[in-house]
Amino acid sequence: NNFHIYDPVRKGRIFGANLGNLGSSARPLLYDVPYQRGVNFGYDSYNYYRIKREDVRWFDVNRPFSDFYFSPIDGQQNFIVKAKFSRSFADSISFNLDYQRITQEGFYQNQNAKSTYLATGIRILRDKTDTYILGILNANNETHNGGITNDTSFNETLFNFRERIDVALVDAITRNNNLELSVNNYYHLKDSLSGKTNFSLRHEFALEGGAFKFYDETAVDSAEYIPFGFDNRGVRNRTGYFHLENGFYINLDRKAFTFHGGIVYDFYNIDQEPRKYKRNNLFLKGDGSITILKGTEIDIKGHLGLADNAGDLWLEGSAQLDLKSFGKLSGGMKIYRYEPTILQQQVFFNSMEFWNNRFPKLNGTGFFATLENEKLGLTVNAAIDAMDNAIFFNESKFPELLDGVFTSSRLLASQKFSLGPLHLSNTVGVQGFSNNIYNLPSWLSEHHIYIETMIFKRRMLTRFGLDLRIMESYNPAAFAPELGVFYRQSETRVDLFKILDGYVSFKIDSFRFFLRAENLNHLLFNDINYLTPKYPQFDFMLRIGAAWQIKD
């Protein structure tokens, strides 16, 4: 596997863009229309580092299981650590823990990033009932430097130490945290002949509190926050919330048919300082699948909004077809309608309102298809979307409603090839837009080549490899820390992005180790690379990492 790839921003379908620092604000570079239901606050720049209920894995173990991971770089102030633990007790009770911590001081001034998630819970399994009690914490803290003020100092002798390069901001800090407790109770009815569960009732109850807070107490003389206001206390933007979720569902499981659906109520108490208000949302939601022929399956999922979210809609249908030696083909379409984010509708700085929009709901239709061929190691994903009322943040950092229909088309192709110990993997993403309002590249790619073999009397699995990331030269979106969003800009064009990393990794029994030489381009050619304007990627660095599993 790719355990030597430690950065969450690189673990998706293809790499995303951050602010040059591990754990910093980030965004995907390949466009997508993600599933959305209910209130969206719009503070999405830490999504790569967060864990959700549906991400938690529960393990069935007959003895304690632990999985630890640690990877430092350049001292004790820059590391990532991960841990998973599971243990079963008597009476079918089990305990589960999933933890990740990123601490990255960085190598430029004022770019410290700390990201933590913790998911821990208890599972109780009975003959007819199951109970899952889960607590989740996501905490993201980031110090913003606003980017470097010029890029002419890199080759000067005194600036070989990057902390000497001037940056735009000194005391700008973001805290984006949420704490959640959920309880899921299942009641199962089993087939009297087979003993298999074919009908279940589920009740889910969850409480959540969270907040986005940006503040800079020394912003009195700063022009970085124009057009937003500040006073002798600096600048402050905060949105906090309390969320209650209560849902009732049924599960049907037949030989050729499955269905899961129900009704869910969401209550929000939102505090935007100074505005406080409540939201009451009610949704009908469900998903299911039908097998109509051998090798052919139809899936459908969706929701319909009632109450304050009346008219919200997500309806998605897809079909999978087994083409035998040609592979597996799947495709479908989706229809969606959802409201703008809280941030797009209204924002306050220092309790002063800076916009109060009444944007209409976004309406869209999408088509998608996937072809997989295991023999060729090939996977191709294609998607097209057309939507009305698309919203983006313009060059003044204000949300703007696009006039006309916004269309996007994407193609992502991955291919893997092996010849003895030699392995190749290539992923290429291509996309086009009727209007590139989100400043995304038209193409980007990842390439991996490695040799994998057994050494030391075939006891140690060893891999020697190279990773290459490439992205076209274009005008990427800039970042506004006071809003936590990426916005349009047309002044800065970055050069062709290309970073080559080399690594060696080992595995013996349940212990794994890697050594990475990162950004060889800088070592060989003195290249400076950017994914976001004013935020350079790290220079050449050596990173180590280790992971080990303990089963007892």
C-alpha cells in the first residue's frame, strides 16, 4: 500500500492544494459536486483532516488490536501521529478508538498548523439489538502568515533560512472545531429459516457543537483585510452552532433487493455574532439497490427537504453492469437542489454586517460513468454537471452569483502496470468549465514507479520508488484566511508545478518503515513550487515514518 504517503491532502483520488504546510487550509483541485444535505456553514478548508460518523471503522477482534503510525520531519515540532485501537470484552461489548494528530510548525514565519481528530466509542451487540455509542472531536488550529510578501529573496544568501523571508501577517489565527456525541440503536428481525437479518429498525440521535473563529488582534494597521472592517481590538469573524439530529429508519434486506430509509429532524441554533437564529429541518431520505439480472445492479439514493429546507432535493440513480473480460461499467445521473452556505448568505466582522444576500438555491443535473478493467489495471471516471445559480467568491472576496448556466466536465483516468518487481501507476485528471469561476487547473497528474522485492532471506519486503506530481501553469485561487475560503484572482500565474519525491520503505511482519527525500526538484534545480499564490511548498526535506501493529 501507499503508507509512505502521509499527507491527507494527497490521499484522495488525486492530490489537492494546501498553503504549503502540512495541516494547513486546503481544497480539491479536481472539481466535484459532493453530496449535501441541510445546513452547510461553508468553512470547508479543513475537510481533509476531519473524521465523520460514516468514516469510523468498527473491528471484530478476539484479542486487543493496536495500529500506530508516527512520522516526524526536521525536529520535534513537525510530525504526524496516528493510532487505532480495538478491544472486545465479555457479553459482545467492544471498544474502538481512532486518533490522528498533525503538528506542523513549518519553515516560514507564522504558519503553525495543528489538526486533531479523535473518534472513540462502544459497541454492544445482542441477538436482536445493537447499540453504537460514538464520540467525535475535530480540532483545527492554524496560524496564518498571509503568504510571503515577495519571491525575489529565495536565492539571496541571508534568506536560505526561510524564516527570514517577510510575510504579510503576524497574529492571524483560525480555530475550527466541533464535538459530537451520537447513539445508534438497532432492532433486528431475523428470518425463521435462515437466521439472517432481513428487517431492522434504527434510531439515531446526535448532539453536536462547533465553531469557526478567525481573529487577528494586531490588524489595526494591516491592509490585508480590506474591504473588511477592524477596530482597535483587531479583526474577528466567528460563527458558532449547536446541532441536534434525530432520525428513524428502516432496513430491508432481501436476496435481490435492499432498502434503507427514513425521516430525520435537524435542529440548529446558530450564533454569528451578533445575529442569533434557529433552523428546523426535516428530511425524507433513503437508498437502495435492486439486482435485476446476473451481474447487473441498480442503485438509488436521495433525500427531500421539508420544513425550513423545503424543496431541497438530491436524487441519484446508477447502474452497474458486468462486462466480463471487458471489465465493469457503471453510470448514472443525479438531480440536486440545495441552499447556499451560511457564509455565502451573510457574514459579520467585529459584529458589523458586510453582506446579507438572498441567493436562490442551486439547481443542477449531473451524469457520471466509471469503467474498471482489472486485467489492464485501468479505471476511468467521467462526469458532466450543469447547474443554475452557482456561487463563487470574486476578486474582492465577496460571494457572487454567476449569471447563466455553469457547466463542468471531468475525466480521471488511473492505470497500474506490473512486470516482475517493477510497478508503474499513473493518474491523470482533465477538466473543463464554461466559466472557470473556481480557478481550477485544466489538467494535473500523479505518477509512481517503484521496485518491490523481498530481501534478507525473504523476510523483509522492500520498496524503492519515485513519486511525481505535475500541474499546469495557470492562475490558481488565492486564500482569504479571514473567511476561510479560496477566491478568484487574476494577477498571479504560477509556473508548471512539478515535485519529485524519492523513497524507500520496508515491511517485516507487522512493522513498517519509510524514508522519504521530498522535493528533489529543489535540491537538483533550486525550483520553488506553488499550489496557492504566495504560499511556497517546502524545500528539499528528509522525512522518516514508522508504523506497527500489535495484536495482543
